[in-house]
Amino acid sequence: MVVNTKEMLLRAQKEGYAVPAFNIHNLETIQVIVETAAELGSPVILAGTPGTFSYAGRDYIQAIVEVAAKKYQVPIALHLDHHETLEDIKASVELGTKSVMIDASHHPFEENVKIVKEVVDYAHANGATVEAELGRLGGQEDDLVVDEADSFFTDPKAAKEFADKTGIDSLAVAIGTAHGLYAAEPKIDFERLEQIREVVDIPLVLHGASGIPEADVRRCIELGCTKVNIATELKIPFSSHLREYLVQHPEANDPRKYMEPAKAAMKAVVAEKIKMCMSNNRY
């Protein structure tokens, strides 16, 4: 059964670990992530951006995840990542999705609150949990590009007001991370995160975790981040090993063979990130 993220994130918050949220794109990425999570006894969140659903189809993705959830005993949530319209969210919730992120962070505060509250009212009435973002991460996520000048950090006082007014289940915070890989080592504002944790009691979410040193991610978990998003660090080994195999075997034409090295490379990263989040052996 595909579950929402409420119970898994609250348990992580209580026990001091985080649930990894891996971005998915196709059958192979879902297989690798879920199989590895099951082997390691970790809850897992499969996150899909609007671009992923446009590419693969909401019904296809939903069906594949439901099969995976029936096959394994660990909690599995299909999560809508960085969705910007209620219409798209409704399309997936009606299919059975139980976890959504509405990203209205590019709007002024009050407009952000209004949009998010509408999604919360709809989602909660349908058994789904809601994540929202306050502050903006730089970098690129799907087709959304935010340059450094347009990114800004989450204000702790505003975060409390935002959480109280919207009734969200989890809050994505901007504390110095960015989508994609980093040109230089990122500088995480741990003091800001600590201040947010002091006034906001719902689970916090760390976006842009690809490329952040493990020690920094662990520190974020200590300070209240119970969901850690990983995307780019999965795409790179998958594509590089696929490319390498095809270059070395130009005659290859069977995806059942040329996909295997790519899947194996991705599996190693999934296992590494699960252990980084300390979510292994929790179920």
C-alpha cells in the first residue's frame, strides 16, 4: 500500500533520523530505490517532479509504485515534488498518491499561504500529507531555474507563522542548499536551522542534498530535518555507467542488458544515502 508521509516523518523526528526522498524517473529508478530500501530495512519516499509525470505518465508511475509497495514490507510513499498547481496535485491524489508538495515559494508570503492552505484543505480531506516551502533554493529543479540573486533563506519567525496559518505537515527550508551539484562546498546556515526548529515543531525538509558532505547532512538531521531530498547524485551514476557500457559495446541493443550496469551504480548510491540518513534497520 502506498502511504502518506505523516507517520514515517514523525517517527523519524522522534528517533533522530531522516527518511531519504529519491527523485524517480522511470521503472528502473523505482526498482533500484525500492529494492535497496527493502534490503536495508528503510522507509523511503519516491519523489516525482511535474516533468517526471509528464514524461512517464501519472497513471504509469502510480501503478508501478503500488506494485512495489505491495511487494515489500517497508513504508513507501509516492510524493509529488515541487508541484505548483492544485490541478496537477488533484490528478495524482485521485489516482491514490498520498504525499504532495505545493511550491508557491516564488509568491509573496500571503499569496504563498493562501495557495498552500487551499492545497492542505483538499489533501487532508483525501488522506494526503502536504509539504510546502518558505524561502527559495537556488539552482535547477526540473524546468525551474532559480539563480543565486533570486534565492533567499527561510526566516524563522515567518516559518512559524507560515506553519500555523497553513496547517502543513512538513516544511522545506532554505538554509544554503541548492538544487543540482555545487560549484563550491555549500555553506549551510545551521544557526538559522536551529532557530527554525525552536519555533516550528513539524518535520523539516532538506532540499538540494546532492553533493552536501555527510557530516553536514547529519548535522541537519540533528537539528530537525526528517526528510532529505536526493536527485542529481542518482542521475549522474546511472547516466554515466549507461553511456560507458554503450560506448564499450556499440553493438548492444537489449535494454535488459545495457541497463544493468547503470542500475548497479545507482544502487550503490541509494544504499550510501540511506545509511547517511540513518534510516536503515528501522523496519
